[in-house]
Amino acid sequence: MSYSKTIDYIYNLQKHGIKFGLNNIIRLVSILGNPHKAFYSVHVAGTNGKGSTSAIIASILKAAGFNVGLFTSPHIVSFTERIRVNGKEISEDDIIILTEEIREKIISINSFDTDFSPTFFEVVTAMAFLYFQRKGIDIAVIEVGMGGRLDATNILTPEISVITNVDFDHLEFLGRTLKEIAYEKAGIIKEGIPVVVSSQDPEVLKVIEAKAKERNSEVYLYDRDFSAVLRRNDPSGVCFDYFDDSFIIHDLYLSLAGEHQMRNASVAIKAVELLSKKITPNFEPLTPNFIREGLRDVKWPGRLEMIHGEPPILIDGAHNPSAAKVLSDAINKHYLGIYKRIILILGVMDDKDIEGIMRHLLPIAYEIILTSPNYDRAAKPAKLAAIAASLGFRNVKIVFSLKDAIEMAVKIAKCGMLNSKCEMWSTEDETIPKSEICNPKSLILITGSFYTIGEAKEALGYKGVLTRLRE
């Protein structure tokens, strides 16, 4: 199969929907030889920050000399982003080879059991495990797809479990209360395996600690067992001091922006420290220099990521109220001092807490452009406008395509809305001299969903496969 046909096959597996339970994935990896048993692993669950935390853990381990696999979701532009070894994305050729191998195994089972129908995420998870085995990695950092307890990744028996911030998301699958959602996340805790936990709502922490006690697992909690003190926070990254019983490290620099990333980095450091103690006989001990190098080198797209210079465009995958609040706080603290006006492009999935997201993001915007990425789960711009109006924001612009929304935002950023000459400007018109640009201090912010920011990157020239991206 060609790469495009391979990707079509993988995405067509979405017709099987989302199936919670481990029977399919256990059977699938079994016929592949249980590749997930060939390497150490760190398993990361949570609502917000689990992707960033996974990337930071992988970066520190790479700096320490480990051969590291990283499995995350969703991708932003290219499917290959989901599976990486030592920071390098899986090749399209490897995806073709692995997919065909897995497809043939499924067909062989279907010859006598037509009910065996692995889902999109189960197949991609199996692909990652098989790829990591073939690459001979030492450690894999595996991000949960959704929830934890019944997620396909939960067949792992990791060396360390990690639970980042838990909040409301995927309510139709995980439950309507924080307690129910926390129960699903805590389902990754395994017998006797330490669990590193980020800052949590007391109700969430109670659930996690109860599950850890049941599983005889020690809990290491941020701001209780380890902590950090912020030294500097600006759009380029954060500088902080890290403290725990093992060591104190001053002036750590993380190349990801936002105070929340300091917490994610601290959780990552603690996880790597505990991991190093468990596997030290086989590998070189962890040192502060490895931590410094790993934090400095980490890259994680789609989180306060500046992707365009003139006019500046910032993207962030915030897709629930707590992530929107973190984004709003970062904009207020670090960007409104640089840029006088925020031009917000917002596209949100229909099944998300749209009102909760808007409550945090609309007040920071000078102009609000409501749009919809090309995906069937996306909320219609008219629905977004109605919710915005109910919150008191009636002066919004509705644009039906993301590409057109970006063009409108660029026009506003470069020209402003009050200058009649600028009203005629378009992104294809280079006739207006720079001296007539009347608002050079605007920032375009694109957010609301990974679908939205992924399609935005594609519209701005990033090559990728965006169709039917699964959040």
C-alpha cells in the first residue's frame, strides 16, 4: 500500500468507534509477540499536561543516554508525530510496513472470528509497541489516549506511573463528576508501582490515594514530596529551582512557555529520578546535568507555540476550561505587555464545554473570530456565536473556514478595522506599504482544539495529514 492508502486504512478503523476495554489490545499484541514487554516504560495519564510531561520525561532520558521511545496523541499536523524514537518521528515507510503486518494478523483472525475488530487507537498503540521493540529502545514513555483504566495503553506494567492534572473532559466517556473521572485516571496505577502525581483538586487526590493504597503503590505528590520555585517566566520558557529529598537544582531552564510547564517539568523530573533508582544497575545514574540538558532541549508543538513572525501567530491546543484558563493566564501575564491587542480565532469541538472555554478566552480578546475546522465533530460557528452572545460578547465575527479566518485576522493585525484603506487589504495584496500598517502590535491567537491548530498550521504551509484527526 502507498502511504496515503495506509493512512486511509488506519482512519477507516474509526468506524469501529471507541471501545473501552483491554480484550482487543491484549489479543492484538499477543499475536504480535507482546512487543510491549521488550522495554521499560513510564505510563502517563491526566487531563491536561500529559503530552508535555511525556515529552519532558523523554527528553531528560535521551539526555541521560537512553534510547527512548515516545508515544503520544493526537498529532497536530502529521500522523508520524505520534511515534518517536530519540525525538525522531517514525518514517512513512515504517508506518506502511507495520500497518500491513498488523492488518494481515487481523485478517488471519477474522478468518475464524469475524467479531475481532480492533479500533483505530488499539492498532496505533500496537504499532508503537512493535516499532519500539524493533528499534531496540531502552525505555518508552507512553501517554494514555483517553481515561486510563480501560485505555489500550493500560496493558503496560510500567516502572513508574504518572498522573498529571485531572479535570473535566470527555464527560460522555469518563463520567460527569471529578470523582468519576479521577477513578478512570487512577486506573493506570499498578500493584507496587510508584505513582508521581501533579497538583490536584482534593476530591481527585482522595481517589488517587485510595487506589494507590489498594495497589500498595507509593504516591509522590507535587508541592508535598517535591516542589519548584519559579524564577523567571516569559514567552521563551521558564526558569525555576527544583526541590526534593534527593537533590536541589537551581536555575533550571525549560524551553516551554507557561508557569504550568514548571509543574509538568517537576513531575517529569521526579518520575525520571524514581525510574533511575529502579534501573540504575543497568544504566548510568541520573545527574543534574542530564536534567538541565533535557529541559533545555525539549520541544513540544501546539502549546503556546509561536508559528508565524509577521504578524505574530500563537497557537495553543487548549480544549477544556482548565486549559483555557492556563492559556488566558499566560496571555495576561506575558503577551499583553508585548502586544496591545489579541485577535482570537476560536474553533471548538461540539462535545466540549464551549461556555467554560469561552469564559476564560473571550475577555482577553480585542477581536473575536469564530470558526470551525473541517471535522464533523466541530461546533458550527453560529452555535459558538450564540454562546458568546449569552456571555455578553455579541460583537464577534463568524467565518466558516479556518483559512478565511486566518486571512481576516491577518488583515486586522496588519491594518486594523478603522482605516478605510486597510479595509480593502487581503493576504494576496502586497500593495500596502509598511508605513501604512496601522496596528503592528497585534497578536493572533488560534486555539480551542488540536484540530483547529493543526488545520491552522496546514493553512500556513505545514505539510501533514489532517483528515479525521482523533483528539
